[in-house]
Amino acid sequence: MSELDFKKYLDQIEKPPKLELKWIWTVAGPGAIIASLTVGSGELVWTPRAAAAFGYAMVWAFLYGIWIKGIVQYLANRWHTLTGIPASIATGKVLTKWFNLFLAGTILSVMPMWFVTLSSLSAQVLWISTGRRMDLLYFWILVVVATELLVIFAARLGKAYKAIEKISLVVLWSMFIGFWAGVLLGTRPDWGAFFSNLFIPKPIPPYESWIRTAAPDIWALTPLMLLGTALGSLGGGIQDYVGYQAMLREKGWGFLKFSDDMLKKVHEMGLSKISLPEDEESQKKIKGWLLPTKFDCGLSFFMVFITTIPAVILTIEVLRPRQIAPSGLRLAEVQVAWLTETLGPWAGLLWWLGSFFAFWGTFYGLHEVYMWTIYDMVRGTFKKFADITPNKVRMYLWPYLIIIGSIFFLTNFSLPILTAFASAATHLFALAIWGIALLYLNMKYLPKSYRPHIILVILAIIGICVYLPYGLIQLIQVFVPTFRI
């Protein structure tokens, strides 16, 4: 088996850049998209549900849950940046195409669930803010049709990635500023309780009695499942992360600019141990391109975390004392008190505008991210599709999402149960499986000098050991609610 000649590509890549303040806007791209894609529903609905039920007792789970995912994602991003080889072609060659097909099947089964969840939440905001004068269905149709027209228009112009990148940055920073304004100007958080529960894991507490009447759909879930739904939606799942590492090629950092070429060569030659140059000068140049990769990934998950914290605090300080939790058709309604109770009644309009664009920005973003995910997996799994275009994937994927998503909506699905299943399948279980594969690639196929630091390896293993069984348990509980552990 021949080896890839990285030396011939080395002279063609630029000198790695130095860290600059402007990177917050220029470098942050795929990471910003993923962050905004997850904070829309994670911070506005699913995390507040858990925060309302558990109070400060579970803030440690939000901290570790986010960073575990960040570490797993960084393993994918560093592999792609260091080698130029997309993760899906590597897993397809090393673990066979059946591994990819298993993940792709799991991802495709869950994508319509997030499509209908995010479109429904966007429609709910419009429906509630206009006084529920018409059936929710009409608002949902309006949101879906308008969004599909917009994403098709952007794709036709060839500006789909650039458009979603800038929209994501605006949504992300707007949510961050708005949430923290509510916390700092309108509440007096119990910082002692917050920090005492932030770092040391504690058992999941049982529900308080008021949950039964205030939020029956929460009461119907086990505490483990409720927390799992929050952790799953928080920070995204494998259907987002495969697309994330694939989108990095748009940045062209280091060997990423040769990503298409590398994919075709691996299809022809197979994948043996990567023979990256190990002299000091070459290592400095190749590893130097990990800096923007680290920055993008680190900023992404940092933004998810610091946007989660004010949402958790506002829920605990504003909603929980009033025995209110996002529930039923009020998944996106009760949170208006975050701003009206802290900043004044005038902030209600700000809330409705902000929450709509947060949900809708997430809904808009999934079209492009999901395309990149399937694009990467199809090209990596099947040699005959190595030259497939993004538009070809869009042509089949988007109608699939619309059709299956419409079926879910019209059959009166349970949004919390649907999200619990989706979170368990792709945000916990499949993510852990993918983490194992990424860890194996980084440790087995890279030269020793290019392998991840031992601390990253240990943290990744801990995360995998938590998310894998947790995802399996939650999947069982979705179908067997009486199952306890």
C-alpha cells in the first residue's frame, strides 16, 4: 500500500498565522455556525426545563457536558487540519463502510426530528406573540416555506456558507449580550450556590411536587431523561459535528486546502499510517495551523457555555421561584419573564424578536450544516460519489427533511419525547461511538509527535465512558418509561 506524500503539499501551504483579535469575526466560522445552531433550542428551551426542575444542583452537568463535546469535536477538527483527510473517508477505510452507514442511518433518522422541532419552536414564537389568532399550523407553514425559499436562493447564488456564517455570528452575540444584560441588570443570583455546584458532580435530585401540575410533560420523564435531553441538545450532536469538520475545508487552513485531493487519493490507495514530516521546521509549519482550528473550536464551545450560564441563572432566579417551567405549548413562552421581570415590560418585544431569530437562525442553519454532514459521509463512504456536489446533496436532503418533518408535525407528535429520543440517539450514543473512532484515528494513524496531548485523550475517554451508556439508557427509557437505573 502506497503512502500519501505530504512533503509535496507542504511547500504549497502558507505560513501559519499569529493570533489576532480580529479572529473573533474573521476566523470564527464553522464554530460560530455550530454554536448558534445549538444555542437556539438548547439554551432557550431544553436547558431551562432542566434548570427549572433541578435548580443549581445540576449546573456541573452543563459545564462538563459542553466541554466533553468540545474535546470530541476537536479530535475531528485536528485530524482534518493535520492531514487534510476528512474524518468520514478515514473511518470508512479504517472501520469499513458499515461503520459509516450505521452512523449515517442514525443521523438521517434523527435529522427530520430536529427539523420539525426547530421549525415548530420558531412558529410557536410567532403564534404566541400575535395572540394565537390562527391555528399554529399556518405559522408553521409560513416559517417552513419562507425558510426553504431563502436557503434555496442563497444556495443558487453560491453564498450559502457565507450567509449562514454571518447570520450565526449575529445571532450568537445578540443572545449573549441580551441574556447577560438580564442577569446583571435585573437579578441578584445566588453565586454561592452556583459556584458550589459548578465543579463537583452530585446526584440528580428528584422532582419537587410542583412539577406535577406546572409541567406534566416534565413529570412524565424520568429525571435522568430530562437531564439527558438538556445535555443532548446543549452543544449539538454528531449530525452537527460531522458537518462542522467538513466545513473546515472552506477555510483552507494548512492541508485543508487539499481536502478534496486527499479524499480521492485515500479512495484509491487506502489509508495506512500517516507519514507526516517530523523535522522541526515542518512540524512547526503543520502544527501551526492547529492554532486557528483550536481558536474556532474553543470559541464555539466557550460561546455555548457562557450563553448557557445566563439562561440557567435566569430560569432559576426568575421562573423557578414562581413554579414555572417551559412545558407543553409554552416551551417558548414563559421565558419572556427573563427580560420583562428583570428589565421591564418594554423588554417583552425584545424577547419575542430575539427568541424568534434565535430559533429561526438555528432552523435556517441546520439546512447547510446537515448538507455538509451528509455530503462528507457520502463522499467518504462511496468512491463513486467522491465528486458529488453540495447542490446534489441539497436536492435530495432538503425534500427529505420537509416531507418527514411535515409528517411528524401533522401527526401531533410529542416535542419533548421526540427531542429526548433525538438527543439520546445522536447527541449522546452516536457521538460517543464517533468519539471512539476519532480517538483511534488520532492515536493509531498519526506519528507520535502529532498525537493529541495525554490530557485531551484522558478527558475524551472519560466523556465517551459517560455518554455511551447514558445514551443507551435514555434510548431505553424513551420506549420503556418504567425502566429505572
